Amino acid sequence: MKNFGSGNVTWKTVLSFLLIAVISVHKSPAQETGKVATFKIGNATVSVLSEGQQNNKPDNLIGTTPEMLKKHVPDGTYPSAVNAFLVQMDGKTILIDAGFGRNLFDNLKSLGTSAEKVDVVLLTHMHGDHIGGMIKDAKVAFPKAELYLPQPEHDYWMGNSERGRQAQDVIAAYKDRLHLFVPSEAGEDAKEIIPGVKGIAAYGHTPGHAGYMFESAGSRVFIWGDLTHAMAVQMPHPEVAITYDVNPEQAVAYRKKLLDYVAKNKIPIAGMHIAFPSIGDIKAKDEGYEFTPFPVQ
Ligand SMILES: [Zn+2]
């Protein structure tokens, strides 16, 4: 490719070069796809549905220092992922976020269920990597599901027609079974939105971003959506934000508050951007926290 750009290279050559580049990106061994793992929380079954995993550069983190990166990102990248979760409890099949819609439907099948059997979809927020699977072939992907969405998230996306076509299309497609709720602050007084599930405010990443607290037979798990994007850095340093946060300061404040809450109450957590198996325990450590993933059976 020495002559690239000199005029000797035909478009055909350029296109085939680009095609090879695209194929090799998709074949990169760093990308793991299509995995599922299932855990028991009380009488509930909680499954992580992996949409893929890769290593990211820390360039878009806000508030890091060179020392911090040297210590926590020694090879210059940190593991990241995109996940949805499925909770089966009390005879209900509940999907939390819908990923890109990339492996989602095959993953549901591998768990012995399907999009048609999903009773409830809970959305943490409406970025594309969380609502990509909501519409499939121009139709609702979950034909019988009731959709739960935080009211402030709905208002954010509907408040400006330029903001997000994809979010507005999902809201329109599900308008007949859309349930808007105001998330509760974490604590014993938090309100249930459906039996065994509380919607918990985790604002900042987006204005209505929420996590979901599940309780079954006295055991709990907090599926916290995008409370973190870079566990390797944000566990020891919850004060680090990311450029995708609509309000980074508010995101930091809620991250600190909710990490304190789950660590003190020993509540396991699961996250949409935590590397597989994406679920585990949080403990206070030094000035920050430490995450220990559950062992995969
Ligand atoms: Zn996300």
C-alpha cells in the first residue's frame, strides 16, 4: 500500500482494503460474543446476556491522573462489555435493557426462552446500546411485554426532537404498554414498580438513568445499568466520570452514594458494562471499592 493516496490506487483496492479492515475488527480475539451465565438470587434466576466484550482506551475518562492510569490501566486499556440481563421470578420473565440486539435473541433462545415470552422490559436509560433490541425488522421485538421507563428519561428524550430518533421510535412503538415511573432514592422506603422490583435513581449518566433492585426470598441484587463504564478505574476511583455522561458531576455523586449503599448492605450488583460474568459483590477498599465477580458454574 505504498502508493496509497498517490492516484495509482483504484477505488476497488481501497474498498477491498476497507473490507479486510472491517472483517479483521470483527474477528479480533478481544471481542467475545454470545455468552450467557445464570445465577440464583433467592428464588429468582438472574442471567447475564452478553452482547460482546472488548478493551477500551481510557482517553474518554474524566478526572484521571497519570499515576492513576499507570496503576489501574497498566497496559493502556481496560475491559469493557455490553450486556442485557434476564430475571425469571414468580413466573415472570423480565428483561433489563435490550443491548444492541446483536446476540440478544440467540441468547434468549439458549436460555430456553424467547422474545415472545418476555412479560416485562425494564429500561435503565435510552442510549443505543440499551435499546437496540427493542425494535426488530421494524416491529416491536417483545410483542407481549409491558415496558417500564423512568419518567425523567422519557421526558429527556421526548423534550427535543433532535435528541434521539431511536429512543423516540421505541417510545412510539410501545406507547400502548408504556409505564412511566419516578425512580426512588435508594433505601428501605424505595417504592416497588412491580412485585419484587424497585426502580432506583442513578441520575447523571442520563437525566433519568435508573437501576433496578430485585428482591426474592430475602435476597437482593441491584442491576445498576451504566453506574460504571470502566470498573478498573471507577472502583478504586468512583470520582472518575466518562465523556458519555450527560452530567458527569451528578453521575459521580450517584455512583458514590449507590456504591456506599450496596457495600454497607452487602447487596450483589450487576452492570451493563462490566466484563463477563458482570455480576458480583462490592466491598469498600482504601478510598474506593473492590468488585469480586461471582464464579461461573
Ligand atoms: Zn451504556
